[in-house]
Amino acid sequence: MKRSPLLLLCVLPFLQGAKGDGCAAGSTSAAPDVTGAWAITYDDVIGVRVAIDGAVYDAQLGAAGGSFTIDHHGQPLTFDLDCARPEVLCPSESWPAQVLIDQRDIAHQHQMIVSLPQQTCAGTLSEPAPGSCGAGTDNPECDPICDGDVAVESAETFGVIGEDGQSFRLYLGGCIVTNGVNCALLGASVADADLITTGAPGQGWRATAMSSGLVTVGYAGACLWARDGGAGAEAAVAGATVTFTTGFTGARR
């Protein structure tokens, strides 16, 4: 069941460096005007982090994605971020190059609505097992588990402007999470950025640019694993997570 945006908790991104503030959803203070069309420019690399059995491996890919191999205790494991796969959202697809932002609730100016590609579950939804979700897990909001195929369609996505008006956080998940095999996003997939503003509260406060942006999307390792390697490889990737990050800036159109 989809949650009200006001019930969203402050979700930490997978990697350090993101600067978004998602804790002001219920604030009634003034926020800068971000409404309108924005052009997004991305870095030309995708950062990769694989977490597996307590070990962490970092790599880089080109902007279009691709394959990468890690050596995990002598076991080569190859993963493939194929941005052409219809169910996979690469960072620049999750937060596309052209976006429209709306602030609809006059009483809660910190709330943002953006239409973005979003994953939906074409299979059965089930509640996560007790103790498998919540703070510190890959499913911090205890979203339903998608047991089946994942589709991508345009949908309204919720975001929050920080209390000081200097940053925002956009929640990229579709309120579903992976069953460990399909490629539904992990629950803490977000886009964060600082806001450059002019004016002041009550005096034409307006965002003019986004800086230090970071899109973070995560997947269960099994859904991207290329099924290479010898005995034990499948068990090794069963609990792995693969996180992709891309930096970005934004300008009003």
C-alpha cells in the first residue's frame, strides 16, 4: 500500500556526500520557489559500490553503464548495469535531463512533486518479513516486496526542500522494493542537491540553480549478476547490494 508522503521518514543515502534534507515534509515555514522547468546536466561517470559479506568494492562506469568485475576473496563476480533493460533505471533515468517541479500545497511549501520514471510491480506484493526492514536496512520504509516482474512508467514522485531552503531530497523508489532477484530499486534510492537561491522569505525567495547534486540508486546484487564464476558465486551475491551514483547540476529553463 502506498504511503502518504507526510509519513516518509528521513532516509539516508547509501553513500556519503549527498546533501539533501528530507526531514521538513510537514514544515509550514516558507520555502524558496522551485516550481517550473529545470534542465539537468550529469557527470560523465557513474560511481559503483558493491557491498557483499561485509566487504566493499568501488568502481566507475561510463554514463551509459556497462559491466564490471570484482574479485571477492578470490572469486571473480561480474555485474552488468545495462541501462537499456526496460526494468532498470540508471541514475540519469531516475532523475532525467528535463524535469518539471510543482509545489501544490500552499501550507507546506517544502513539499515538491515531480513526474519521473518510476517502477511498478507487475506481480504480487507482500509485506516484508518482521525484522527485515526499517532503519539501517535496504528497506527503511518497510515498503512491500515485489514478487514478480518490474515495469517502468511515469508517475508523480515526492520530494522535500530542506528546512533552511538550501537543499532538497527526492525519493526515487515507487514504494515497492526488490525480492532480491528482480531489479526493483532498493528503498533508499534518492536524488539530493543544494539549491542556489535569490531573495529571502517573503521577499521573492526563488531557487535559480541546483549544485552538488547526487543521484543514488541501489539494486540487489543478484538482479545484476552476470552469473559467472565458480561454485559459491550464487550464494555470495544473494545478500549483495550494488549502488550507483551520478553527480548533477540543474538550471531553470
